[in-house]
Amino acid sequence: MDDEAYITVEGLSRTYHRPGSELDALVDVSFTVPRGQFVGIMGHSGAGKSTLLNIIGGLDRPSSGAVSVGGVDLAALDEEALAIYRRNSVGFVFQDAKLVPALTVFENVMLPLVPIPGSDEEKSAKVEAALEETNIGHRASHLPGELSGGEQQRAAVARAIVNDPELLLADEPTGELDRHNADRILELLVRLNREGRTVLVASHDEATIAVADRVLCLEEGRLTSERLVDTRSAAPEGE
Amino acid sequence: MLLRYAWRGFWRRRTRSALVVAGIALSIALLVAVLTITRSVEGAIASALSATGADMVVQKRSDVCPFRLVKLPRDLAAIDASVVDRLREHEGVAEATGVLELWAFAFVEPEGGDVQSQMNLPFTGEARASDAPDVSAPQSADQPPMMIGPDGEMKALAPTVVAGIDPAKKTIGPARMGPHEGAEDDGKCCAIVDGRYLTTSDRFHTMLAVDYARAKGLEVGDTIPLGPSHEFEVVGLVDLSGAARIAGAEAFIPLTVAQEMLGEGEVVDTIFLSLESRDAVEPVADYARELIGPETSITTETDVEAGTAALASVTRNTLVAISLFVLAFAGLLLVRSAMDSVAQRVDEIGLMKAIGWRNSDVARLFVAEGAYAALIGGLIGSALGAVAGWAYGQVASLQLPASLNYYPPCSTTEAPLLLSVSTGPSPGLLLLGVAIALVIGTLAGFAASRRAAALDPSEALRRA
């Protein structure tokens, strides 16, 4: 693990303006993440975990404060540049997989590559490699509706890594899975982290966060505590 | 690859896609059908003039002239032949020819025995033909008029519609020869089905319309009486059945002989003019009126169209307006449908943005999906429209106004009034249909893409 900061979050606040009210999703949050670290973001529902991941992933912009990833100040990027940043540097895994029901698993995993220039063969090879890595290749020609929850989430991880991003952001990746399937997804995320990717997992589930190198706790938008975990002592079975 | 992805998305959402395609196809079918039909009808109407090689027909109207065995048809009046030369020399006139259309009555043996009972003319004995009433309003629609012939016997009179034409003018007039390689050399052409065209040295020679010859049992080499005192040798049979034509006739004879038969000097009653451009219509018409007088009757394509029963109650413009209205309505539905599609695919759009699709990529996807629907709908609609147009052509029976031809009610053959409506598919119209569909579909896709591109990705993912 490289101790130099890969992600720097400084004085980050995000306020949602609603008619007649304001909601402080994040308040003055600061931390750094070295390259290759597995970070768990712990907190109850509404604590600001998703907002934090969205801002680090370039899906949302802070109300104040600064975020830089890999030395790039995200505030300086326009919409187009942010899209390119998400395409090249970030892989998202969502709670509900978010596979497009009309497309096969193969096509879903291909999705991030669609607007990118390149030959079909080259892109297909990347998709096959991602499917292989997530052990879902045998379901490539199936529609999402024909897959189990665990398989859908593995397909979603395959989609997240098909562009070989440095940063993986997973928002409640095991939230809709049983323990067995949750453990398999966590195994996968740990393996991807060990291959050198920086992984941030947001969850309210202690068991999910247990595999992280470090845990950040959020409460009502504020970073309340931070702890280092002893070399993934709580890694899921099979690790 | 984006196009392929768009296609898969389009194909997998079959129900929505089918509805969108059906909407486009139906509106395009309506438009193409209307345009095909109006184009065909206009073409058929134009062919009535173009069959004569003319852009304008000039005549002079007068009171119905008294009955004679050789007379001008109905209310046509004689025009001095010099008018033809003066019109030909006028600016904007490419070619001109004068035709003398006549009704020539010949004596025939009456069918049935009792001659007196068949008399339907109010005179007996030494009646002169000029005393008889006009036969254009016959006493009986299905019986020829009768009068005492040269031998003192009561005989029936059979009219033949005769056109005196200038044999040197083969490319303009009611017996116009179409473009034909070598036509000037061998005197044969596509309209001559047997024999030859008239020559400038012919006198009592005639070309007969082939259906008239068939009705009379005549062939090339036979003779036929045209008028009370002349036998004409049949030198050619002309097929004029291809299209309705103005001032068509059953028999064509040299103009000079027709003038002799009428006995009014060098006159014509119908002048065919081909013009160098449409701009020449008004000045040439004004000049013709100046030469001929207030009784001048000018017929152009516009007049033919106005007088034709086709599309009488619903004009082309009305039909096209209705089609465009339907098209606009379909376009709005498509836009609405595309917007709904965006609303239903918010999560998908959010996901695309999350995984690195730029706004322009998302926009292109929706435009491509709209274009696919439009292309398929346009192709189907154009094909349906062409079939509908063709079907109309099979059942349509359009005729020129009877006032544009001069056949007596008791003529041997029917006046060539039936318009030939050819409703074959026009590649231009088919392409137009597809192009319009593409424009509409792409615009709908573009509207949807704007909305999709404007979605905030985190908001879209949260809403999903």
C-alpha cells in the first residue's frame, strides 16, 4: 500500500436544498485514503455514506470543501471531464446491481465500453476477462432477470471493473444478498483490492465493513470516528 | 457499437418499439398514399395534354352551328388558319399546329325495315342537309338521324369524328406520334399499329383510330366514306387508347382536305401550342384572345385539372394538409412517447452516466433509438402508402370533362376521355416518406435526449 494520499477529502460539506428546508448530508468531512487501501464507510441510513461516495465518484458535487483523487481536483472538472473521470478511474457497484433488464449480462458488462473508441474484439476480450474474474462468465448470455441476486451483483462488479479503474466504490453492495452471497461479493472486492485497486465500501452492516483495512464512521453527515482494522482479521471465509 | 447497443435496446423493448413504429408507419402511409394518388391523378390529367405534345389548346366558341353533313362539332367555331402561323411566331411558343375537327356524316343503310318509322328528323322529301337540326342534341340517343339520300331513298346518317391534321406536324396534335427513333424516316411510330402515318402528298387518305376501325371492320387498304361525297383509303391504324386526349378523333385526314370538306376556306377550329416555359402561358393566351376575339377558349393543364372530376370534393391541398396534420400529431405522440421512455429509464440513464457515458453519448443513444423506429416505420409506411396508392389506381375511374372532347352522342366509338391513372411506386416519394419519418423520429429522439442528458446522475440514481 502506498502511504501517499490517493484520495484527499478536505472540509467536505453537501447540503441538499428542498423547498422549505435544507438537509446537511455531509458536514465538514476530512480524511485521506492511500492508494490501494480498502476503506469501509460505516453509518446508519441517511448518515451521508452514499453522498460521500457519489462526490468521490464524481456523480455529485460538494457544496463546499474539496476532493481530489489521484491528484485531480474534482471541482476543477466540467461535466464532460467528470464523465471521462468516472469512465477511466472509477467503478461503481450499487446495492441493487442496476443491470439493464433488456440486455444480457455480457451486454451489461460491455456498457461502459460502448461509447469508447476501440475494436469490438478488444472490448469483447475485456468483457470476457471481467466476467472471468468475477466468475460469472457462464451466465454471459442470460438476461438479468434469469440470475440470482448474488449473480446479478457479481455481474455488476464485472461491469465496474471492465474498464480496469483504480478506484472501486461500492454502496451497500451486499444489502440485498443473503450471507453466503454477501461473503462471495466481499471476497471478490477483497481480491480486487489486493490486485491494487483502492476500494471504498459504504454499508451499515458491521460484517460487510469487517473486511476493510480501515473504517470511517459517519453520523448525521459528520465523520465521528475512524479506526484501523488489524489486517482484515474478520475476512470472510475462503480468504 | 453505440448504434448496435441502441438497436438491441430498441429490439428488446418490443412492445414500446412496435407502438412507436406503428404510429410512424400509419402516418407515413397516409402521406405517401395521398401524395402517390395526387401525383398519379395529376400525371393522368397532364397526360391529356401531353399526349398531344401541347401545353395549351386554343379554340373559339360560338352558338351551335346548324346541321350540315360536314360540320364543326358542337359549339366550336372556325379560326382563320393564319392565326396558327402568327401564334407560332409569338415569343414563348415552341411549336403550333392547327387542327380542323369535324363531324362528317355519311349515309348508311338503316337497320330494320320501316324507314319512315325510323325517321326522327322533322322534314321529308327534298330536304337539304343544312335545314336539318343539329345532331349534337339527337332526337334519340341510340338512333342515328335520318334524311333522304342522293338516291332519293331515306337513309340513316352515321357521324364520324374527323380531325384534319397537318401531316408535317407529327409531334403535336391529337394524332401526335411519340418520340421514336427513325420516325421521320420510315413514317412509323409507336402509335401506328398498322400501315403508315399520313404524308403531305396524301389527299383522300385516312388514318383511323384502331378501335373505330375495329368497330367498322376496317383494315389498312379498305375505303370508308367520310362525309356525304368522299371515300377515303385507310392507310394506317392509330392506337390512341393509351391516354385520354383533348380533341381526339376517329379518323385523321389531311388538313387541306378537311378544309375543302367544310367549305369555309383555310380554317381550323383547334390550335395546339407547345410553350417554351410555363411563364409563357399568360402572354400567349392574351395574344390568342387578341387575335381571335372574346370567344376564345384557352385550355391549359390547370383548366383540365379544374374540370376533372378527380378529387372534386377534396382537393390535393386538403388531403396533403390532413396528412401533414396527422403526421404532426404522430410526431407529437412520438415526442411524448420518447419523453415517457426517458421517465421510465431514469435509472438506466443514471447508470450510464455513473459508468462514464457523457451527456452527448446518452443523447446519441436516444437519437439513434428514435432513428431506428423512424427508419423502420418510414419503410413500412412508405410501402403501405405505395400499396394503397396502387390499389386506388386499380379502382379509380377518372375521366376528362366531356366538354374537352367533341364526340356526338351517337358516335361509333366513345370519346377518349378515360384517364390512365398509373399509380406505380415512385422512388422519390418512397424516399421522401422515409426521410420525413427519419426527421420526425430523430427530432423525437433529440427531444428525449435533451431531457435525458439534463438528468443529474446522482439524482437519477436516487430516484430509481
